[in-house]
Amino acid sequence: MEAYTGFARVYDMFMDNVPYEEWSRYLISLLKEYGIADGIILELGCGTGRMTRLLSRAGYDMIGIDNSEEMLQMAKESCSVPERESGDDSAAKPESENTEDILYLLQDMREFELYGTVKAAVSVCDCVNYILEEEELLQTFRLVNNYLDPGGIFVFDLNTLYKYREVLGENVICENREEGSFIWENFYDEEENINQYDLTLFIREGESSSLYRKYEETHFQRGYGLKQVKMLLEQAGMEVLEVYDGFTREPVRDDSQRITVIAREKGK
């Protein structure tokens, strides 16, 4: 599952179209709906910590887990740099908040370990799709269930089979900017439901430099059917509460590209 090495230091630059603030407000509303207004929250696949910091500002004690050392280094460096997010400030912490209190752990979500339980776990940006084997996904769900408080909530999103098959599969996505460019080639294996991402990046060495360094990475994600996901969650000891189309409260459609799943620990 190792990925996001050379890409780590420019990840946020190329992901600036992801509405993290909007997604954070959505997650916070879900957590509060299930009675979780504070306490310890675990984020699986936290990456550079954008969502982790937003939830920390909302008053949660955050633990971020990722298996990319480079991404976690960016997350830790970002903690020491003041940020002002756009959008609604209603969920922000008081001025005394300190995101340096976030605990970042270099661990694989398939075999992570914590010192205690958490009120909720979250995972966004299709991190769960990076788990390629059904048995490993079941193990991840079991670990989440094990570390949830009684009745704790697990909220995560997934890219759908429809997205891999109809939107990404066999397509090439390119973006050219002053500070860097990327070529993102997709190859979808419909028999295995595996999507291969070949990333080629050209990143400027410095603001005043005319030199660009080339990076290449290959990523793999797997698509899972909703029935399969529900079955694995139940086997792991959780009950599925809701499944929504993307980050909405709308039901899943046949052409949903992303779904959000809310599951609950129901008694170990």
C-alpha cells in the first residue's frame, strides 16, 4: 500500500479542488447527530492532515494514521503553520486551540494499534479503496470495531464501481500549472475491480527556478459493491446505519461516484 512518496510534498497543491471545509462540516454534523460533540476521533489515511486539523479545530482530540512517512511529515509541518480556512467559521475552535496536540502515527490501517478506544473513526478521500483484498478490508473493519467505544461510529467514503468503470477507467487526466504539472493515467481491470493509477509529475524546484523535477508513482485502488461492504461490516461486528450518495443526505444512486457509509459498534 506504499504510495504518496514524491507526490506528498505537492499533494495539497493538486488537491485544492477537494472541498475539505465542506466535507468537515458534513462529518461534524453526522458525528453530532449521533451524540459525538467532543472526545477522541481517529482518522484513517489522514495524509497531509487537512481533515485532521479541521476536526481538531472543531473541538475533537484527533489521532491521524497514515502509512506514508512523507505525508505525515507534511502534516506535522502544517501543524506549526497558522491556517485560516475559508467558509463557515461556526465549527472553529477558540483562538487558544493548538493543532500541535494532534497525534500522528505512521501505521498501516490494516494493522494499526492504539492505546485506547475512540468515540468515532473517520476516513475520507477514498482511502479505504486502497485496501485491495477483501480479507484485509475485513481485518481493517474488525480493528476499527475493536477500538471504538461501545456504540461508537465509523464514517468513511468509497469510490464506487460505477466511477471506476464509467468515469476513470482507461481515461487520462492532465493538469498544467506554473508550479507543476501531472499526467494521471487510469487502467481498470473489470474482472478484479482494480483501478491502476500511473502518475507522472513535473514539479518546479523553486519559485524562481526554471528547472522541474520528474516523479513517477503507481497507485492501485479496488472497487467494492455496497452489499459486499455491508456484509464485511456486519462480520466485523458493526451495524450499518446509513449509506448516502457522496457527502449528502441523499440515497445512493446507480450512478453515484462516491458513497458515504455510517456504521456503529454494536457490542463486542
